[in-house]
Amino acid sequence: MCIRIRIVIVSIVPMLGDAQTSAGEEGECWIQLRRAWDHDGWGELIWRRGMSRIPVTRWRPGREVVGHGGASKGGRYAASGAPRLVLPRATLPYTINFKLPTPYYRSRRPGHKRFNTSKINTSAKPSLFNQPQEIITPPETPGADVDHEDFFAHQENPELRIHFPKQEGPYSTIAPNEPHSPAWGTGKLFNQPRSRASSPPPADILKHRKTVEKAAALGRQGVRQPRKGERSDSHDRVFAHADWTVEAADQGNGGLRNAVQAAVRAGKLNDKIWVGTLGMPTDALEDTQQKQDIEERLGTEYDSLTVFCKDSDFDGHYTHYCKQILWPVFHYQIPDNPKSKAYEDHSWVFYVKVNQAFADKIVKNWKRGDVIWIHDYHLLLVPAMVRKKLPDAKIGFFLHVAFPSSEVFRCLAVRKELLEGMLGANLIGFQIHEYARHFLQTCSRLLCVEATNDGVQLEDRFVDVINLAIGIDPVALDMNRADPAVGEWLSTMQERYRGKKLIVARDKLDHVRGVRQKLLAYELFLNKYPEWRDKVVMIQVATSTTEQGELDATVSDIVTRVNSSWANLAYQPLVYLKQDISYSQYLALLTVADSLMIASQREGMNLTCHEYLFCQDGKFKGHNRYGSLILSEFTGSSSVFGGNELSVNPWDYRQCADAIKTALEMGDEEKEKRWEGLYAAVMHHTAEHWFTAFLDKLDLVYDEQHKRDTTSVPRLSINALGAQYQKSGRRLFILDYEGTLASWGSPTSIILTSPQRTLDVLNDILLDERNTVYVMSSRQPEELDQLFKSVPGLGLIAENGCFLKHFGSTKWTAMADPQKMREWKDSVEGIMTYYQERTPGSWIETRHCSLIFHYKNAEDFESAARQAGDCASHINDACEEQRVRAIPTEGTVAVEPIDWSKGTAATHIFEYLERNMAPDSDHTSPVDFLMVVGDGRDDEVIFRWANELHRVGTVKEVTTVSLGSRNTEAGYTLTQGVTGVLTVLQKLAMLS
């Protein structure tokens, strides 16, 4: 409940505590004015009734408080009456740090040297591909990793090495684009409760039975099994009463945070609210005042709505389903685990629960006019959940990671649920065109819906799909480079690696990032080009994860092998840091590098390379500039750089090794030319551009979709239509046949609604020589001739625009080339036959310019629908160059030429009328009254054509009418079906 109270603050007397004043509102209530100022001078106003305290607004002395929400201070979404932007994401940009008594502080272990015990043969020449049989323990290499770890640790707190530490002072609002945050519940930077989540079922089905049997046996013996993260009551109580502060979180999407801050700084956004979890276990705060106070303060001072989930719910959602099922599949890593369906079902239940918690929080706090922009794969179900409760809400969704092809995505057990969840949005955004195309193909194949280049056509609405690459915030990054610590590290690193070429890289240590492939390519480079030994150093920063123990061991073996082969007292070819470095070190490293190497096997958008290119602008005198970029062709960034990078296939080690050599030997002129092209792309695809472009597109598509909604399209007024009809002198009617003039039916048994009445109405309309009538159909010319042989003077459009017979003529004109039609039909019919043979009860209908695969009467409709989706996807992929498309509809898949439609036929008709009905003293156009009536999705193109004629003034009076309840571009709706259409036409004929 939110009470709108108008308050004029005359003065505030400084005092300790809170100033309270009473207000009358059906009983006693209090307005509490708290002297709690945030960084920009705004306070908070809280409405209190009894013990409940509800945030009402934020205020500043001298301003009037008029309602709920953040204060508006100008900008695109902050002007008076402007919408509020709601930003749901898995975790808020803020978290809580508890100030605990000394005995309760977590014991932390500073970073320690992990000695590698791998054994290799150093007597033979090192090789990438032939592993020696004899193994011995290599000697400790002088200047090994310990020295480098200590060098990068410097005097900083070793506890902060796990991620970029929080920036202080003027840099506090700048977040790393790739934070590489720790796993949920394992962070060491803040004092927070530990998770109470219990262990999920084992990922291996063979272990699941043993676990159940063991649990049962222990239960019979009265042994209570420990739970993961279980804590004593005393441990939980200390958090319930400890002091706490709100801190910038070390988790979440740094690129999104920077984009929002860039929009705020540019004055394009102020009225926003984040929606997310705290990124930490919260069961210890349940039923405490602390929880309420945290939620209240985040809402009033930090524009954040907190979603509280049980530890077990969020652990199952984030750690298990998102990270072990969705993340690998979206990056083409189909996991061997879970082999147990119990594991997947377990985590899916929690994924749904957390998504529902987000949706409930959004719906509860939604105000009319709010713009909801949901982010990333953690919340795929939220758009549809919100749409169910708020049908008119403006919802956008952006997927920051890659989207796989339909062959990979279909491996998910809940593939349809995930797609339908995303389709609850008005606009869905992807990083690059490839991911958007994969999504459209997947929807077409798995949901059997029509997917166009612009989006997905559902039964009741259209969902737009775009690709829009995110970028960095150059202004914020330049501010960070001004940090004196960056300059100090620049000098230190330059001195340490003087005379050496530096190849740098920073990746999360998982299979997707390609760290193993990169190091093997570097090993091959040193083997293949011995002249570069002692002259080049690769610095690989790898933030480890708890799930990749085997990969960690493999990478450590490669590092040991490389260094034991070519290191000496003064040189170490590979510096491997299994820790993160400070942000100042990171920026200094990007600045002094001669090359950056990214070998990701799949990645949505790698912003590290964007930051590297920005740092190579030569701003710091005496340091490197115009460095080369070696980039995997499987990253989203490679599609926006226009070929100026050195593109590599990370699985091709020889190509990667040669790319390293090319980068190191590239001349200054070529390096500068390539860098200028790359830098231009970075400065075009900025975070602010991405942010504003998406919201502008969302506003546009929402307005267009709202116009098409049947609730927004007015009913056809016969009186107004009759008045326009009587004033006109040249009238053109274009009427659909199936579902408009006649009911649907099979080609051989169509049932006309009062067939003689239909024919009589058409003849009555044509009695007026000022009227020209065309009937359009998907049927073949000979069928239409038979159906309308008793209506002379009627124009006909057959096979959705491929054939045309003008009014008063007996000759059909083939709009499409018959030879080309035969060519594509031969290839498509073979594909259709393949699926028809595997779908009992289906059949293929052959027409002159189209083929239709019917499966409505198939024995197993669910299986037939899957076959139909595969058929449509196969045809669209294989026959794209032949200019045909497969359109899945309910019970059929129709394959038609792209270049011919009802719209092209209508254009041809209008040109024909212009040639044969010249302007005169009474008429400036061949048509001054145009009426188009249809009921199908294929009629939308002709509605669009007719509306455009009216918009540009070519035709004075245009009436487009759609039947049914689906969304449409028609100007009017008619809900009485075929009977209603015939009644309208009959009344118009009587006015002649």
C-alpha cells in the first residue's frame, strides 16, 4: 500500500534522532523524516503506521514530496511524468557487509603457493603432441610463480586477490566489466552468513541409489546427517544483531552496471530501481528486524528492491541449474552431468521458484508506465510470469551470453518452457545477429511458430527480436586510468619486463574460456619459433572456480612443462597467476601489453578486449600503443570488429601459434591501421549507446504492438463506413476468401456459409460500375474459377499472390516464373517426403507455387509437431538461396516463395488501375475508397500496404478490417466472422 501525501517542508531543525509529525488519514499514522542523506543529498521519507514502516519517497529540503519512487532530476526516464525503469537481475549491485565481533570473523587463509607435483621428462625436446613415457620430478625453476604472485600481490591485502577489489573515492561507482566474481556463498571480501542449503541429489545416477540407501541406513541407526553449511543458533544470532553496511557487490554483470551509470551520468536516466537478491545466504536473517531494515534501506537509499529467497532455493537455482546446466548448454558444452534426472529435476524446481519470486516482487511494486527490463539467463521465465499478471506491461529482455543453435538447445529437457518464458517480453535482445537467428530458428523448430527476420509471430501478439552489442563505458574507464596507482604499476611493470614482448590474458578458468587451448598454442609457438624464446612472456591471469579441478590440474601441468623447458635464471616464458589482480594492475597490464589473446570457445561479448583496445590509445607517454588483438572467432566481439583483429579458431593450435608470431612481428603502420578500425568499433558500441538504443527500440515496438492489439483496435462502424462509401466515386474491394467469405474446410469439401448468399452479395456489389472487387485466396486458379464462375467481372488472386486475374478478364497471369517454381519444388518436395514418411497420417498438398505439409490428422500429433518443426527448420536452412520460406501454422507447414505475396499482387492491381483509370476533373487517383478484409496472418502484408497508401495520401479513404481476436495491423476489427462480413457488404450494396 502506498499513500500519496503532499508535504511542503518549511524547515528542518537539526536534532539527534528522527523528526516526527502526525498526519490524519483514517486513523493515526506517522510521517517519519529521517536525517539519512545519500551521496547526492537526497534523504528518505517513510510512512509509519504502528510497527510497519513503508518507504514512500526520497526527498531533499526545498522540494515537495508527491509520491513513491526515486526523485526526478531530469533525463530521459527522469522528467516529470516519465516512466520508471525496473531492472531485474540475479543479484543487486549492492550487498551487505556485517561488522562482527572478532571471535566470529571468518578464518581466512591468505593466498599460498600451490606446488605442482606433475612429472615430465626434460631430457627430450619438448613437444606439444608426443607425451614422453618416462616421468621425473622437474627441478624448481628459478624465478617461478611464487615470485610473480608476490610481485602482483605487492603490499595489497592478499584476501582481495580473488577478484577486483572495490575502488575507493571517485572511482567507487566504476565496476569491472568482467568481475569474475566468486561462486555464490563463497566470497571472502565481506562478512556474511554461510549457506544452509542442503546438498542436491548426486549428478551421477549410479551414485544416487547408493546415497539414498546410505541415508536410509543411517536413519535407522538414529544418526542425524549433517547438512551443508549448517550453523549453530549462536552463529546465526550474531548476524541478527550485528551492525552492517551496504557495499558495492563483487558479483553480477559489471557491463550492465556500467551501462546504467553511463546513462545516469549522461542525464538519460535517473528514475530507476534494481530488483535482485543480495548475492549472499539470507536464511540466518529470517524473522529478524535486520532483514526488514536491510530491505528498507536498500529501497529508500539505493533504489533497490530486494528479493529474499531461501538458501536452498537460490543454491539450486544459481549454483546448480544456471551454472551446471544452462551455462554449459548456452556455450555449446553439452554436459555429461547430470546423468541423473533427479539432479536436473531438483535444480529445475528451484529455478522456477526463484524466477517466480522475482516476478512476484516486480508485480507487487509495478506502477502503470513502468518499463521492465529483465537481464540474462538466470531469469528466463520471468517475462512470461510477469506478462501473465500484467498483460499490458512494457517488458524487455536481454540475454548477455551466447544463444546456441536449435540442435544444442533442444537437448534441454525444459526447452519449451524456457522459450515460452522469454517470449513473454515485448522485445528480446541478443549480442549479435548469429544468436538472434539461432533463437528465431529454435522457436520455429520447437514451438512451431512463424519466425520472421523481425521476430516471432505468436497467436495473439508479435515479439520483436533484435541484436545489439553491449560495450564499455569509455568515460568511466578513462576516469579509472587517472588513478595514481595505475601510473605506479605502469612504471613497475615496464621496468620488470623491459626488453620483452608481453602477451596478456585474463580469463575465468572453465572449459568455455579456452585457457587450456591458449596455453597449448603458446607452447607450440615456442616450439615452432625458437628465435622468440627469451624475448616474449605470456601473463595469464586465471580466476579459478570450484567446479573445474580437473581442468585446473591440466593447465598447471602445461604451465610447468613450458616453464621447465625454457625458463632460466633471468627469464620465465609463462607467468600463470591463479588469482585475480587489482583493477589498477589490470589496467596497467592492458596498457603495457604488446598483444591480448582471447581464445574463448564460445562467449557472448568479451569486454576485456574492448578495454584493452581503449587502453592502447597511447595516452601514457613512453608506453606501448596500438597493440595487436588475437581473438577467437567464436566470441561475439569478433562480429563487431570488422576483421581488424587477428581472428583464430581456438581448436587450431597451429593457426593460433602463427597468429602470435604475426602479432609480435607486425609493423607499426599495420598495427596502427588495425587499431584505428578496432577503436572505432569500441567507441561506437559503447555501454551508453547499447542502453539507450535498446530502450528506444522497446518504446517503438511496444507502441507498434499496442496498436495491433485487438483491445486497441476499434470495432468497425457500418454507419461511418457507409458515409465514406457514398462520398466516393472509385472504389476498390480486396476480400480474403477462406475464413472471410467462406468457412475453412479441406480443398475438396469446403463448406460455404450460405454459398448462394455469398455469390449474391458479390454480384450486388458489382452492380455498381464504380466498384471493383478482387477475391484473394491460397487456392489454385482452377479452383477459384469453379467457385466464382457465376460472378462475372470479379477479379481473383490465387495462391496468395502468385497468380492474378484482373476484373473483366478470363486470362490468368502468372506473377512468378514457372521454371523457378518447378526448380525449388523439386528440392523441397524431397525434404517434405522424408518427414511425411516418418509421420503416419500426414500428407503433402502440391499447388502450382506452394507445397503444404498437413499433419493435423496425424496418429501422434505431438510427435508430428516435432517432425513438422524439424521440417520447417530444414527447409529454411537448405533452401534460403532459392527464395522460399517454410511457415509453420497449426497443423500445417506451408512453403511459399518469398518474392510473391498478397501484397505484391495488390501493388500490381493498383498499378493496373492507374494505367486504365486516368485522373479526371473529379478524381485525382484511380481509387478514392479502398476496403481490405481478411482473417489470416498472411493478410497482414496487404493491411500494411493499404494503410501506407492512406498515410501518404494516395487513397483518401482506406478501411482495413481483420476478423477474430488476434493482434493485427488492420484499422478495424469485426467479430461476427463470415456472417458479419457478408452483412456489411450487403448494406453497402444497398447504398449504391
